Amino acid sequence: MSIIRVALDVPVNTLFDYLLPDNEVTGEDVGARVCVPFGKNTLTGVIMEVLAHSPIPTQRLRTANRVLRDVPPVPKNVLELFRFCSEYYRHPLGEVVMNGLPTRLRSNKPFIKKTRNEFQYRLTPAGRSTDLSAIPPRNIVKRRLFGRLKGQDAISMTEAKEISSRAAGAIKEFMATGWVEEIKVAPGGCVFEESAPLPVLTPPQQSAVEAISAKTSKFNVWLLHGVTGSGKTEVYLRLISLLLRQGGQILVLVPEINLTPQLEASFRARFPFIRMVSLHSGLNSSERASGWLKAQQAEAQLILGTRLAVFTPLPKLGLIIVDEEHDASFKQQEGLRYSARDVAVFRAKQVGVPVILGSATPSLESYSAALDGRYIRLRLPFRAVKNALMPVVRYVDTRRTKADDGLTAPVIAALERCLALKQQSLVFINRRGYAPVLLCKSCGWTAACHRCASRLVVYLREKQMCCHHCGHREPIPNACPQCGDQDIAPFGHGTQRVTATLEERFPDASIMRIDRDSTRRKDAWQQMLKDIQEKRVDILVGTQILAKGHDFPYLSLVAILNADASLYSTDFRASERLFAQLMQVAGRAGRSGIEGDVLIQTEFPSHPLYRAFQKQDYDALARTLLEERRSAGFPPFMYQALLRAEAPEISVTLSFLSSAAAVAQAPEEIEVFDPVPAQMSRLKGMERACLLVQSSSRKKLQAFLAGWRLRLDTLPSRKVRWALDVDPLEF
Ligand code: ADP
Ligand code: ZN
Ligand code: ZN
């Protein structure tokens, strides 16, 4: 008999041994999925090792049901990556492994995929230039199929049938219209073509491309620090092209699923026939599994995805790109709390390939690594498009110029000018809903969520209030529940209120609100983007959704309302985030030749952060913030871990954290702080608190966490949910 050691999706930090007859398993099966009995259930796990002996007596071991060989095993270097994450983030290995697999492969149903050597179907040039709107909305199958063909080089009939059983008919019709053609491809084979002519690189782009090209077979972290509009994408494209010619696979990570279609389109436009897959949460489980498999079998050359894609097996990995590396969405905030950016760096090092971290406002962690010489910084200091200048930033002092319904006269005047010139403007307010608070003017009562430590946001048209943390909704009351007065009213401004004000002020303008509420419907955001790019919108009102990475060629004015709240936050990362956000939003303006203006309504126009922003001087601010962090003992000069705990009663939470502190047995180099309430001290009825530990040595912190985690596992924790968060971004 052989022993297999299996990773299972259970919350204990151990692997499980099972028996299998010698003729049913070999060393080749390491990384294969396996079905095993567990308690009364059958679970699917991954074979981590095949052994001759187990420390557990054979008679106590159970026999595994069967090894699944439907797909090739997870390669050794990915298993190693899982091991690294499990150790670094102190998270059970079984959960890490299973979390890294696509959902479809976590089940015990075999995965059947037959796409090799099939005919493939792809869009013809006529099909590529045809818009999705050419297909009537009621034709759901055709629309989905067409959308899929647009996003991919070619698809097989099997894949088409994953979309709908009626796909074959639709493909036939597309072929009859001349939109789709049939091609026969050899496995893995495909033509490499690059669309021409390529833009002439700016000198900084040129040096960046040359620097990285000279070292493509070596691990280095390249920090591509380029102002908004400096053409980072073009640098990526050149390096992708080089790597594709060398036969390598390229992994591109983006912070948000919303950003994938745009990058996908630039990649597709440049390399029409490469095999590209997208991996993100918007796909259904078979689409995701099939993309993952194509990557694993090196059929996909370019893999574009959100954070989870960092775990995709890539046998020919040659380059990793992390776009907008400073973005907090790369950090997973539940379960395995990993940073995809940091895992990407580890992965590049593991296989000895370059990794590019791109940003206009690098995280202070990456920035300081570049100052230390651990990362290599490449600067793109100006915009790539001829004559496109950085926007001019001005402040409207709201202590002197009062705002009327949230908007000051200079902002209104600027919007008017923009409308007259038929240019677009953007009003940025990072708060959705009508108003953030419902307030009683007689007694000061405000509507709060009964499950969370938060206020309810007012939705006037819906006559509802909603908690943005737990989703709880209730109707707006007619009178104050505390004093009975009817003088209750929305207080403050959200996107809906600003939109309403502007609609009243500019009845002829076309105004579009863009926030998580208005983009919730699938594909809504893509349609809105198109309306903006085709100039059917005059004024955009939106939250940070708008800030990220999009190119709005007609936008010349950005007005920023209510940014002050983050200036005096207790979170030491708030300034860094605010600056990044301001740079991002401002960066949308004036990208293609028309001059850009940025107006900020603030009570603190001379705040150092705003001054640095006015000069668009990231370096000055970064150095100041780093100095502050050094003297206050914060990251990146300290390494932190947070023990988070929550329970229905705060006393239970705190007593758990106290026992945790008591078993810390921390050596001198480790600081253990007192438990404090979490930033959201109550969420969904749970009282939350956390305990911070830190050290100036990452290694020592890691050594300490290893021992502490074992002791934490033995603490009584009835009714308490707890988790360790290594390198936390939030408190
Ligand atoms: P970033 O990602 O750095 O904000 P983008 O990659 O979106 O910037 O590029 C901004 C604009 O500049 C795009 O419209 C792009 O087509 C254009 N661009 C990039 N490189 C060049 C170049 N070398 N010459 C002319 N235009 C360029
Ligand atoms: Zn009242
Ligand atoms: Zn709530």
C-alpha cells in the first residue's frame, strides 16, 4: 500500500494521510486531485505527497476513493507557492491549496474538456468591427456568444456550447453573415502577428523597455513609476511582444474586474491572434476552469486576471505585470488574506523571471524598496500623447466661498464653461447614495444600522435607507423615532444628491451617475463607458470607480468635492490613499491634447498633501510620508500582523484577545500591543477588535508568528471567530 498526504479544504493546519493500493498511485500523481472519505462526507483534495510510511498506524488510516486524472496535476512550483503562502500568511495549507483552484475543480465531479484538435471559430475583420449592439437584446445567446468571441482569439464548439446548447446554430448564422470563420488549429500552435504601425516610444518609454528587455531571463522587480497618461500600457505591450516571441507566458494582474475589458481590448488590438484568457470572478465556473486549464497546458499565452489569477499554473511563465500595484484590491480581506502583488513578486523570484509593478503613485512599500535598491525604479515623468500636459490644479476655499447644495460658484462656473465648449467634466464625490446621514434637527438623532457601527445612507427616490456594510434596508421614517419631531432631513451629499442638483442647474446637459449602485447590473459599466467615450455624456458624477485606469479623451474638467475627510483620519495609510486617489481622478483630465483643469473644494487649501498634489509631486509627498512613518515606527519600516477577533459580545472578543496576548511569549524584538476595537467596531451583529504585533525584522516576526499560531489554535474560542492578518492594510 502507498500513503498519500492530502490537502483538504478544512480549517485545520494539517494534511491528511490516506491509503491507496500501490498500483493505483505513483509519484506522478503529486498535485492530482483525489476523492477521499472525511467524516461522513466525501471531499476532494489535492495529493501533496506520495509516501511509503505514515506516522499514523496503517490500521487507523482510511482508503482514498479515487485519484482524479481528468486534468493534469497541479505543477510542483505551484504547490510550493501554496506552501509559501500557507507559511507566510499562517493559514491552513489545505485551505490555501483549495482556494487556489477554480471552483469547478474543487468538486468531485470529473472535469471533461475536449477542445484539442477541434475546429475553432473566430471573428473575421468584419466581425471585429461589428458592434455588439448590432444584435438585438432579445437574442441573448447570440449576444453572449458574440461578446465571448470579441474577448477571445478563438473558441471551440465545446466552449461555445458552455454558453448555450443553441450555440451551434448561432455560429452557423454568424458564418453566413461573414462575421465568423472556422479555423483548424494544431494544439498549442498559433500565429504570432503584431498589428502595425506601432507608436514611436517616448524617450523614457524607450529606456524602460530597453532596461527590462536586457534582463528578461532574470528575476528583478521593476517599479514602473509613470504619471497618468505616460503610456505604461505601451511599455507592457512591447515587453509582452518580446516575451511572446520567446515563447513565454505572460501573467497580467489588474486590481479590478472592471479594468479587464479595456486591457483585453488593447492586447487584442495589438496581438489579434494570440491565445489570451481572462480569469476573474465575472466568469462562470466552467469558463474559469477552462481558462485555468489552458494556462496550465501553456495553450494560453497571455493570462489577464484579478488577484486570484496569481495562483494559475503557468509552465512557461516569462513575465508578470501588476498594473496599478498600489491598489488595495490586490489584498484579499477574508479567508487567506494574501497580497496578490507580494505573491506575484515571490512567484517571479521562484521561477527567475522579471516582474513589473506599474503605478502613477506607487505604494510606499514599493517606493521605499526602490529607494533601498531592492526594486529598480523606471520613471515615465510626462504624458506620452503629444501636447498633453498634466492638469492644472486649483483650490476653492470653502471657508470663504460657501457651497450651495454641495457645489461652490467657481465649480458651477467651470462646469458651465465646459458645457459651452462641449467638453466633458467629472464631478468626483466618493460617496454613493443621496446623503450619508438622516438627521433630526431637534434632538440630533441620526439613523444607524442596528447590526453595524455605521450610519444608514439615505436613498431618497427609493424612500429607503441602506447600510453599506451589511446591506440592511429600511424605510425612511416620517418622524424622529427619538423625539417625535418631523423635522428630519438628509444631511450631507452623495452622488445621487449631487446628480439631482446638477440636473436642476443644467436641465439640458446629459448627466450620468457612475457608482456601485448604477453599475450593478452586468455589463452596465461597459455600456456607460462607451457612452462616455462616444461623447453622449456631458457631466459625469461618480465615485472612485471612475478614477481607475480609464481613458476619457474628451474630459477636460475634474471637480473634487468632500476629499477633506481623509486628511485627518486615524488610519496612517489614509494620506497615501487620498493622494493616490486624487492623482488617479485628476489623471482622467486632459489626456489627449485638450487642457485639463482640476478644482478641489476644501477647507484646508494649504494642507501639505494638497500642496504636493498641486505640484503633482508624488516624490516630495512620498518622502515626507516615509519620514513620518520611520519616526512613528510604521510600515514599511515595521512589519505587522494583526490578530482579528469577533464575537456577539465585546467582552468575549476582548477576553479572547487578552488570552492571545497572554500566550504570545514574545521575545524582545516583537512588540505586542493592547487589544483595540476594529475600525468597524461592529459588523453584522459581531463585536470586533484586534491585537497588533510588530517587529522591525520580518524574519523575526515570521518566527514569532509560527509559534504563536500554534498556541492560538489551542486557546478556547467558543463563539469567537478569529484570523491572523499578516501585512494588514486595514485595522
Ligand atoms: P497610463 O497607463 O500610463 O496612464 P496609457 O497607457 O493609458 O497611460 O497611455 C495614455 C495614452 O497615451 C494612450 O492614449 C496611449 O495610446 C498613448 N500613448 C502611449 N504611448 C504613446 C507614444 N509613444 N506615442 C503616442 N501616444 C502614446
Ligand atoms: Zn429627534
Ligand atoms: Zn449594517
